[in-house]
Amino acid sequence: MLEIIILAIALSMDAFAVSIGLGIKSNENLKTLAIKAGLFFGFFQALMPFIGYFGGVGLKDIIGGFDYWLAFFLLLIIGGKMIYEAFGENTEEDIAKVSTKVLLTLAVATSIDAMAAGFTLHLFDLNVYLSLLIIGITTFIFSFIGVMIGSKGTAKYESKAEILGGIVLIIIGFKILLENTIL
């Protein structure tokens, strides 16, 4: 269970970083924006791993002997991408007005990586639906808090959140690899 909570926190770091940017840029009611951001990001961060999970289950018979290697490489790539993006341009800098369309676009964009991470969920001995619920709720909470932090003009946490999330995903990848090759 601890692995899923850690995975949920790591996956929510992209949404957290973007939410900080939304809070910085927003002129609308912060509590409303925080709830909307939490709902959009939380929903898609739960939906995409769900899709990825079924992809992993569908391919399990084909890749059963090396699925842990694939999970390792996926988490390594996703984590590396998050760390790399932490040093790049922020997408939310170009946002003038936070509309439903903007939130939808950002929610989908930040959750694409979660689809690949969902591919690894079958490697954990947990109820997948509970895992997805935990991922969604965790992302909701982090997104809500991100908007509130951003409203205070505290952009310094954006890149740190993405770096931390990337490192955690890489560590989870190594853990999966070590459990399946050494143990």
C-alpha cells in the first residue's frame, strides 16, 4: 500500500507544479479554481493509469517474462522526463485566463505519463480500483494545495516538485527491477 501512496504522490507532482503556475496567473476566485484544478487533474491522473493498467494486463501474457524490465524503463523514462522538464520552460507561463478548456488540456497533458505508469500497476499486489482512487485523491489534494501556494506568488516550488516526483518514480522503477531480478 505504501508503494501506491508513494506512486500517487510522485505522479501528482506534475499537476502540483502546474497548479502552482495556475495559482500565480489566476485572477479568479482561488478556492473555485483550486477545486476545479483538483477535480480535473485528479480525474485524469486516475483515468490514465486505468487505461495503462488494462494495456499492461492485456499484454501480460506476451511480456510476462520481462514486464518488470519494461516497468523499470517506463518509470525511468517518465522520471527522467519530469526531472528534465523541471529545468525547462513552464507551460503555464502562456496562460492568460484559466478556462475549462485550458484546465482540460493541462489535465490531459500532465496525465499522459500516468498512463505509462499505470502499465506497472499489475506488478503490485493491490486492488487496482483502490490504487486509482488513491492516485486521484492524492492528485486532487496536491493540485488544490498547488493553486493556493501559487496564489501567494511562490513559484520556487514548481521545479522542486517535478524533480522530487521524477526521482521517486525512478526509485520505484529500481525497486520493481530489484525485487524481480534479485529476490
